[in-house]
Amino acid sequence: MARVDSLIFFLLGFAQLILGGAIASDPVFAILGTILQGTGGSSVVLGLYFLLFIARHQKEFEDTYSKLEKTTIVRDPVTGELTVRDATPTASKLLWYAGPVGLTLLSALVWMSG
């Protein structure tokens, strides 16, 4: 996955698709259900676009974007140069990706089965 941000669009889109499908069966809320399904579909497409765009241009973002709130500056013992290292544990990074990916797959399965 390129970034977790695109998964938020997937989650919101599938939630709108699921709610729109449930509401569309009631004749009173049929228009609202159609609107929710339309905006949910566009949110899923937007998430796919962001996922592909950021994956394609990942190297351009790596040079310009840096989260410094969880990094440490360490001096290399051999060269003496200062380097920035990410202090976030790998398990924490894995959870931040596995959680949204799991929820996105679950919501996609619920939408496809309904």
C-alpha cells in the first residue's frame, strides 16, 4: 500500500455504498439512498486514484515529505554524519496498515454480498 490516506476514502466509500443500499429499499428514502450510493462510488474511485497516484509518484513524495515527530537524529560512528532515523516500531507501522486494510476488505465483502 502506498499510504493509509487512500484507505480512508475506501472505507468511507464502502460505508456509503452499504448505507445507500440499505436505505434505497425503502421508497421514502430512495432518493437519499441513490445519492449515498453515487457519492460512495465516487469515494471508492477517488481512493483508487490516490492509491495509484501516490504509488506511482512515491519517490517524489519521499524527498519532500517527512514526518519528523517520531524520528531521532543519530550520529553515524564511522563517518560522523548526522542521519534521521524513524523510531516507530515495525509492529506499530504494521498495525496502522493492517487495521485499515482489514476493515476495507471486510466492508468491500459486506457491500458485495448485500
